Amino acid sequence: MWIKICGLTTKEAVDAALASGVNAVGFVFAPSKRRVNASQALQLAQDVPVTVLRVAVMQHPAQSLVDEVLSVFKPDVLQTDYQDFAALKVPEGLQRLSVARAGVELPAPLPARMLFEGPVSGVGEIADWSRAAELARRTQLIMAGGLSAANVAEAIARVRPFGVDVSSGIESTPGVKDIRKIAEFVRAAREAFSRSDR
């Protein structure tokens, strides 16, 4: 059971994610309503314990942005589309989370752990669950795209992923996290993972 809350922009939302017992918190550095800069991410993540991964979420970043974020924010994980890593210089010790998107050719071989989502991040579009289920049998799959407290149990039952990742599905308005929805999502995901383990 692995749960990530992504697109965090306020201390209240970070605190709510931590109180819910998530495994990872994501900060977006790509064009988005949820975009933060390296200094803001550092401030938001100052109370995140070492047991929770701090993820820098990018998409087709310039090397200069990667360098700045790694220098200032010092994330535990860099998340970006798998094709991006071929052109980026990334320190050996930094964990990588490759993103594959529905409708795009998959990396070969598959990474040991990867994130699968819809064609566009952060818009609440549900990914292809059948394709996700197939991938979940071959790698530690983190499922994203259109998840919410209302559908995460069904998604986990059908896909049996390693983990889930949510952003727009826990917002009151685009880019604004809802503290209650964070708790509801994590609770629903935990219960579903518990059932799938039996």
C-alpha cells in the first residue's frame, strides 16, 4: 500500500496529507495551477519527516530547472515522463519515478516502479484501467489519473496497483486542496488495499 498526494501548494494541505499517513507528497514544477518554485517547495516540505518521500514532479523539464530544484529543494524523488530521463543529468542517489501515459509507447524494459496516468496530468481524466492492470502484473505500478475517494476502491480492486497518486480528485476548486477530501481519499484507499491483500 503506497499513497501519494500530489500538487500540494499550502502548509495546511501538506499537514493534512501527513496526518493521513501518506507515503509521499508531490510538488509540481511543471506548468500548472499547482506549480510552485523550489523555495516554496522547500518551505512547504520543512516538516515532512524522513519516512515520507518528497517528490519533485516535472514534465519535459530543462536541465536548468532540474538543477535548481535539486540544489534548493533537495527532493528524494524526481518524477517526470520516462522519455525525459535520457536527456537529463540526474545524481545517482536520487530516486527516479518514470511516468508513462495512456496512448504512448511504453518504456522497454519497464522500470521496477513506474507511474501510469492519462494523456494529460492534473485534469482529472481517468486513465486506461485495463492497460494499468496489465502493467501492474509486470512492475510496481503507481496508478494516477482521475482518482477520487468515490472511485479509488474500484480502481484498486480492478488494477491491483502497488500504489495510487491523487491531485485534482481531492480539490475544492482547481489547484486548491480540500483537507476533508484528502482524509477521505486516504481512508478509502487504505480500506481498498486492505481488502485486496486478503
